[in-house]
Amino acid sequence: MRELLIEGGHGGRIEMRAGERLEIVNVEGSQICDFFAFRADDIGEFLSPGHTRAELMRLTLGAGDRLVSVRRAPMFEIVEDTVGSHDMIFPACDPPRYRLGFGLEDHRSCRANLAEAMADRGIAYEHLPDPVNFFQNTPVRADGSIAYGGASVAKPGDKVVLRALVDVIAVASACPMDLTGINGDRLSAIRLVVHES
Ligand SMILES: [Zn+2]
């Protein structure tokens, strides 16, 4: 078993072999986890929320669903989900989100957390992939608009468990957004636990 505790607002990277299971634990509740993944043997192939939506023909996620890559190859299967409220539509929060929305120049962001975590792999900033946003409460309404601003409904200890279907480099960001209430009253930690097969 390997563990990584990611402080609220920060990111972390963990490598997994095919068959291993990754628990993504909402330690104190209400914390969004932006999740990114790359094939370990070819980082040009990465987890794609767009292709996952198309393969599932759905905007929501739950146990039994497979998350696919930009080449539509299965990368993970969700084997457990104690929350059932996630997002596959929003891009990661990024420096322009904080600059344009709030006039803040130096706020941490999920996209910058991803860039930092993968800095040694030489991916251009504009080519960083979009996340699957576990625990994010932004449902689509019947008229096609997106409801925004409600705190994550995840409770302390809630989790999503993924089984890796290929060897992957996974990056998680405990979202630093502390200006809209979407992460509850304050930022908090995400714990990653990898169980060997
Ligand atoms: Zn974020």
C-alpha cells in the first residue's frame, strides 16, 4: 500500500500499475479533487473527459463506469463511489479564472498544480489535459445550463476507488478555489491510497 496526503489547494502525483486500485479519499469532506492521468509508457495518451462522456453517452459518473483516454482506450474502472456527485464538464481552474473573475494574480490553481506535478515531463502548458472533477457539485439542468456554486456534497471519508487498466501516472489536485463556496467553508486534504492487486 502506498499513500500520498495532498494538502488543500495543492497537487500530487502517484504512479500505478495496471490492476492496482486507487482510493481518492475526501478527508474532511466538501473538497473537490481534479484528477488527471497519463499512460506511463506514452504521456501523449491521457485521460479524456470528453471521450469518456461520448463513450458513456452521459455527463455523470458512477460505479462500473470506465474512464477512457484521448484514444478511447479504457484507463480506469470506477469500482466504488460513495458520493455519486462528480463533474466531467469543467476545465481545471487556472490563473485566468482567478485573474478575470477575482482580480487575483497569484492564486493557486488546479492547472498550475498539474503543470508543477508534471514539470519534468515537458508538456506545454496549453497542451495539458482537462480533468475529471471528482466530488464537484455542478449538475446540468434540464434546460442545458449548469448549476454552479453549491458546496461539494462529499462527507468526511467519502471516496472514489478506481482500478487502473493500464500503467498510469495520475495527478490529483485538491482544488484551491476558495472564493465561491464550491469547496465548502475552507480547503481541505485529499488522500490517495494505492492498493496493489
Ligand atoms: Zn480547481
